[in-house]
Amino acid sequence: MRITVENAVARFPEFRFREPVSWKMEDGENWAVIGPNGAGKTLFTELLQGSIALKEGSVTRAGADGNSASDEIRTLVFKDIYSVSGAASMYYQQRWNSRDAEESPVASSLFDGFSPETVREYSSLFGIGGILEKRVVSLSSGELRKFLITRALMYEPQVLILDNPFIGLDEMSRKSLDSMLSELKDRKGLQTILVLSQTKDIPLWIDRIQPIRDRTVLPPVDRDDFFRDESFVKELFPDDTDPAADLPDSSRPEAESDYSFVLKMSDVTVKYGGRKILEGVDWTVRKGENWALVGKNGSGKSTLLSLVCGDNPQAYANDIVLFDRKRGSGESIWDIKKRIGYLSPDVHTYYLEDIPCLKVAASGFFDSVGLSGECSREQYGLAMEWMKVFRAEHLAGRSFVRISYGEQRLVLLVRAFVKSPELLILDEPLHGLDMGKKRLAKRIIEKYCSDPRKTLIYVSHYRDEIPENCTKVKNLGFV
């Protein structure tokens, strides 16, 4: 397919680039659109799809035969999870409540309308056969991403636009996706446009790179030329300055209580129906330790963390001690949560509040989705201090649902820190952040957890994203 953009200017100012956009993709080409968070990458792909009304210029899409091919473009961005999985009508803890989870559709039912041959072909290509009979709400973030990519491919488009498809996938799944897209390029002529925030995710089979920065579509370059120009890459993703010498502190006096063990699990088992998610897990985390929790997609990492954070009712059926106190001994879920700062893909998926980002950050004081309590002036001030630490203060007044996915993840990181928690649980916290923001966030996490009063549990499928001071590892399966 050929896509041609000629001097395009959006009708409405909020969708405009700084200059009229002209761009061309030739038949058979595969592209990577890359740039920092909030640069306009998603806006650019919306322009290619023709979903932005134009004041001037044109966008044309033509197949190999020269005829219009507007219907042969398929796009998958992370927000599609809301509509496909029905997340907008579900609640965050539903995944862990077996009775309520039964209201979620079985994954294979979302393949209705495709032939059995097509389902078998594409399920086999990405190796997702084992998840098809699971409830959609019970899929891990990585499993759900693999499922949605497979579903998009089953429509057999001429062009597939994928927004950060590799994040959330374990190493084997990333290699599998890379190989699958390369195979479909050669075997079926599929053209792919990848929207990326880091250079290491650019596959070898990509032909051209389209850099975007500050609502400006920069001149496109060949893949090899892009990687040869190291100074340009550094300029595109500037390294944010180091965090302040002293991080904000909102610790409560009662948080300094004397305890030895943040977490003790003995022979923990979690099952739904006849399916075991975790079996015989033993784990001890002492105060001041920093742990990396690793494992392949679907290995039970998020389920394990849901037991710690008080979201999973099966915690009461297991031998679990938190802060030297056995679960089920009279504490409420809020007694647990007030000592924990938490961020996960699930938190992000279900955070759909159309409120200013400062209020999203401040909701961390109440462990709520949306601002359920009345913040004091001091709490708002602390939230803004943390936004400044993460270089996110410019987002404070903007609506959370109207900023980019990477910017949302940055705000949710701030939310996890605002109350200076004793235990920080970060499940894939750097999802969607550009390279400069990742470096900054990693340094902040390392600095925060250098305090012997703080404890860290950190999940990532990228080894280089794990903080340097994570000296202990809990492995739930092969990475």
C-alpha cells in the first residue's frame, strides 16, 4: 500500500502539527515512528488513517492496483484494551474475584466471525493457544497484548499500525512477535508501522524511521542511517537531569514502627476452578530489601502482588504475613494499602478518570481510582513536588485521559510515590516511557530505595530497566 500525505493541516488546532505535514510510504515499506512522550506520534498515525478532519491538504491511501485502500489499515493501540476486553464496564479487583470474573467473556469468544482455519493459523503463529479458554479479565497484561495483536492480524490488513507492541511481553514473546511480523511481511506482504518510544525496539526488518519531536514531523531516514547518527538519537531523547538531592517526604510517624518482615509467604497457592495460578510459593522479604520479581507472561506475578496489596480475597486462605502481622488478624484492606505505593498495568488499564493529572497524583494518598477524599493544601503541595521530581509538572492541569499513554504512566508513577510509602511495588512501571524518562525514573527509584527504611518489589521483562540496587530476585518461571 502507498500512503501519501500532502501539506496536511488539521481543521482543529488541538490536532495540528507545528507545520503542514507531507509524508509518503511506498508499497512494501515498513516504518518505525519514534520520539519522546507527548511528541505527537499517535496523532501522526491518526492522520495516516484519515481519522483527523483536515483544513488543508490531503491524505490518500492506495493499494498495489492503485485503487483506494482505506479499509485495509488496521490499528492497535493500548487503549483498545478498554473496548475489546470490556474494561470500561469492569472494576479493578474483578480479576481476583472468581465469581465476578465469570461475567467476563472467554477469550476465544472474541474470535467469533473468523474461520476456524484462520484462528488456528494465527493462534499458532504467536503461540496463544493456551490462553484462549481463559476469561479475558483474568489474562495478564502481556497475555492480553498478545491476544489483541493476534486478533488484529486475523483481519489480514495490508497495513498494520501497532503502538508499542513489545512492552509488557517477556523476552521470548518479543522475539516471537518480531519473527511473526517479519514472516507475514515476506509471506503475505504485510506492511507494518510501529509506534515506538525506545530505539532498542526497532526490528531489523524495518526499512525507514520517522522521528517526531514537539509536534514536528522531522525528515525521515533509512534505518541504518538513523542508528549511525548517535548524536541525533541523543538529541531526540535528551537525558533528563538527576533528581533533586532531597526527595519529598510525607511519611507518617506511625510508619516508623518497628518491624522486621515486610512480607512472609508460606506454601501459598491460588487457584480458580481447576486451574492453579500459584502453587506452593514461599517468599520472605525483610525491611529495607530491594527485590526483582521476574517470570514469563502468565506466570502469576500480578496474582502474587494482588495478595500483597490486599486486592485478592484468596489472601485470607493462605499463610501471609505483612509488616509482621498475619493477614486476616483484623486489619482492613486500607490499613494495608496506606503503607504501600503501587503501580501496575492493571491500575493503568482501569484508571479512566477525566480529571486533572494533579488530582490523579494526589489520589495516591487515598489509594483510589479518582480522588475519593478531600486533599489538603499540604497534600496537593506534596503531589506537585513529586510531579516536579519526575519532570511532569507541565501535566498538572491537563486531563488525564487526554494525554499520551507514556505521559499517563509518568503521572501514575508520581501517584505511587506521593505518600512516601514504606513498601513500593512497581509492576512494569516504565511501560511506554521514552528513553530519557526511563533513565530519570530509574534513578529516582534507586535513590528512593537507597533509604534502609524503604522496601522495593520491582517487576520488569527488560533486565536493563531493573534498578541497580535490586540485589535479590524472586523467579516465578523462565524469563
